[in-house]
Amino acid sequence: MEGGPAITLAALSITFLVGLSRAMILFIVTSGLSFVLGVLRVPNLAHGSLYMIGAFAAYSITMLFGGGSVGFWLALILAPLVVALISLVAERSLFCHLYQREHLMLLLFTFALMLILGDLTKMVWGADYRSIMPPTILQGSVSIFGSPFPKYNLFLLIIGPLVAIGLWLFSSKTKIGKIARAAAVDMEMVGAIGINVSWVFAFAFVLGCFLAGLGGALVSPTISVTIGMDHNIIIEAFLIVTIGGLGNMWGAMVGSLIFGITQSFGVLLWPQFAIVFPYLAVVIVLTLKPTGMLKSVW
Amino acid sequence: MFGEMIRQKSFGVSVAIFVILLLAPSFLPRFYIYFLAVIFVTALLAMSLNLCVGHGMLFQFHHGVFYGVGAYTTGLLLAKTSLPWWLAFVAGPLAAAFAGLLIGMFCIRLSRLYFGMLQISLGSLIWAIAFRWYDLTGGDDGIHGIPIPDFIASTTSSYYFVLMVLGICLILLYLILKSPFGSTLQAIRDNPERCAAVGINVRRHQLKAIVIATFFGGVAGVLFVVVEGSIFPDLLFWTLSLEIFIMCLLGGWFTFAGPILGAAFIVSLRTFVGTYTEYWTLILGIILILLIFFLPEGVMGYNYRKLFRSRTQYSAEGQTE
């Protein structure tokens, strides 16, 4: 493969950047999943469905405001809030009554939620493919080593680290963030010093789902939004959380980078079997480091 | 061992059900015969998974892959080669068991959730290959109209074939669970540390359980080909695995026949609610939530509570020490 005409420095760097921007979307979704997993100790199977709803909501909000740039920026703010609201309702009306039960019940509940949200999405938006344009300022591409690179992906490369820094500041500097981190380590102790554990759970769940919605809204201009995208993202997100280290936010970042970059290099090297590469990477990581790259909170 | 099985109270009930099922084709319309055959296939699949999940406490998250490997091996051999049919039928379960051995050897070193995740990843590899290798597997379309041997080609004869194989497999699974191996497996589930301390090779037993379970999963895959005459990549997709996992939980995963009930419940729901509305998973979700809130014992069965109560007591005692 050395010196092959297809693999030039430009192609390699573009491939790397595309993988990196894909990793940013994955990170935003996965960090939410990881946060819920860390605090509630439950793999939230409905996380992918909320990501899908975020993407559909972004589509509808953009269309509501005429499909232009203003609509998109509003959608980017409102769609995650819509998703957060849905998760808050589900959490306060049903989920919060199950915290005293076995963990398997919580897992079954998130499965039921996934089934229900999946079908509700189909009812509201139908089975068609939807797509929206990025705002005018982010349309077109810039030249990197003489090859075109979409401006929107550049925007993702900025948003991803911003979200990571925001999450880090939130969890290490604010009081509620510190409580949530403490809850991830020792829930009983947090309850014992007089903090309402149920609300900590609710907060963690809603924040995690908000991030899923944000990821969905951010991804909507780059793909065709359709039902079924929940099943793909949730399995990727779980694998990323596992190779990164359960509940560890930086682990989610490392895992997303591994996943996104192997995926885009797979497309470059062997397009037909590109989807095999990230799974292969997961297998290699778990074989070498069975409990993930970084320290798990479990 | 047979004698003990025959003395069981539930043995009479099982025989009665079996006789009714034998006579079913004479009074049921054709659609229901097909429907029952689908339940049998799914029930065998759920039973095979439960050997790992319920009796071995191994989080086999991607059992569907072995079902798919069995179905693909048999389907491809029937459709693309001129090998005798029985060779194709034997090759399916063997290929599934081999895949189970390979994947199991990778996964067995990891604990619980990591075990399941690595399995999902390795299983997704196989899914991706079947999904993309158009020349061999037909890609996302799969292969339809696989030539089934004449003597089991009709709905009724395939029904009898599936029923016979299911019956044999259930007896085998029962005998395996009652054998010293089965008892050891359940002992490992209840207390792996103590089992290791008395000199049982824990991982070796678990790996054996995985290979046996995947073998029977492969048998279910072969039966799927017999009933449907087609193969497609959804057989290997992880949502199917999740569905079978739920079947085990619904029916009661510490019981022998629980997964059969779970399978019958979900297949019926899909078939009958599915004809009225395309939103049958919504109904399934609502039923699940109702069960979780009002009938948790129905979901898990009594044994579940018993086991976990004793376990939480045990850990509570451990903490107070």
C-alpha cells in the first residue's frame, strides 16, 4: 500500500480531521451516557432514542423558522432542551419510583423507554429521511493541504472541546457537579450528609439526556435523519464508554477518538468493510486492557 | 437420570402439552401452525441463552450472533453448494459452537458488563461482515428462497420437524442442567469465589456452558432456515439479542421453562398486535412498564427474589463485619 496514489498526505490529514469531527459528536453523546452510568449505575438504553429525538427536533425547529440559519441556531439551543424536558417527565413520573428496586429493573425500564420513544418518534415524524442545511456561515468548505474540508466539521471540532471543558468545569468547580461526582463514588454517604439523593439522580439523568439531545441536534446537518439511528448510536456509545472506562468523562473522550478515527481510516483503506474497523479497535483495546483505557468509577 | 426426570410432577404436564402439539396440525389452520413453529424456534433460542444467563450468570449480551451463524452456515451451504442436506444441518450448530468457543475464549477473562460489551463488539464484527460481504451473503438483502429438502418443505412437515428437534433439545438441556456439570455451573453462579476455592476451574466451566449454549443457539438458527427459507443480517444484529435477553427475564430466568413462556409472549405480541398496528413495540414497552411497576414477581419469578434477597443479606453482613 506504500506510495499508492490514493493515499497522499492531504488524504490522510482530511481523513484524520473527518474522524476527529465524528469523534466530537460521539464524545458529546457518550459523555452523557457515561455521566448517567457513573451516577445511577444503569446503562441507559434509551440514550440513543433521545439522541434520535434531538436530531428530529432540530429538524422540526429549523423548519418552523423557515429552514434558514436563524432556525438552525435556535434548534441547536431548543432541541436539547426539548429532549431534557422529555427525560425529566419520564424520570419524575416513572423512573424515580424504581430507585429502591434491583438494578435489573432499572435496566428493564430503560429498555421499555427505548421501545416507547422509538415508536413515538415514528408516530410523530414518520419513516422518511430528513435533512437540514447547516447555517450559511458554516456552508461550503475550507482548503486543507489543497483538499476541501467542510466548514461544519470545523465547527464540530471547536464545539467538542468546548463541551468537554464545560463539563469538566461543571463537575469540578460547581457545587452540584461535585455532589454528582461524590454520588458516583459513594451514594449512601451523599445521602447520609443530608442531600436529596433522588434529585441528584434526576439531575444526572436529565443532564445526560440533554447531552444526547445536543449530540443529535449537532449531527442533524451531516447525516440524513431517520428512525433506526438510535440503534446504531447506542451500541457505539456503549462500546466507547466501555473502552474508555465506565463513568469516566475523559475516558469517553479517548474512546470516541479511537472509534471516530478508526472509522474514518477504515473508509479510506477498505470502504466495503469500513464498519469493521472500530469494532476491531474495541476488541484490541479490551483484550489488552480489560477494564478500559482510563480508571472506571465503578 | 431419566428415571428422575419421569418422576417429576411437571413431566406429565409436559407430555400432555407435547401430545396436544403433535395433534395440532389436524385442527389448527395453516397460519397458526407456522406461528407455533416460529414460537418453537424462538423458544429454543431463548432456552439456549438462559443456560448462560440464568444458570451461569454470564452476561451473554450478543447471543443472536450464534443463532445467525447457525442459520447463515446452513443457509449458505444449502443455497450455494450441492452438499447433502444433513451435512448442512449438522454444520450450522457446529459452526455456531465454534464461534462460541472463539468469542468465549476472548470474553471469559472479563467480568460481567465488560464480558457483555466485548461480546457485543466481537458479534458486531460478524454482523458487519455478513452485512457487507455482498458476494457471499447477499449483504443487507440476505438470501431468500433457500432450497429446503422436500420432506420438510411443507408447513406441516416443517412444523413436525421443528417440534421434534425442540423436544430433543429440551430433554438434552434438562439433562445437562441436572448433570454434575449443570450443578457446578449453578454453584459458580451463586458463589464463584467459593467454587474456585474448592478447586473448580470456574472459567473452564463457564466456557463449556457458552459452547453448549451457542451450539443450541445454532440449532435454533438451522430451524429458522427450515421454517422461513431465508437468511438476512438482522439475525445477527444486537437488537435481536436484546430481545431474547428480555424473553429470559420476562419468563423467569432462574426457572427451566421460563424462557419458553417469554418467547411465546413476545412472538405472540409481535404477530397479533403487529397485524393491527405497526407500533407493536410501543405496546410491548407499555406492558413492560406495567409489569415492572405492578408485577415484578411475574417478570422475574419467585426464585429471583429469593436468590437476591439472600445475596443482599450476605453482602450487608459482610459490610457490618
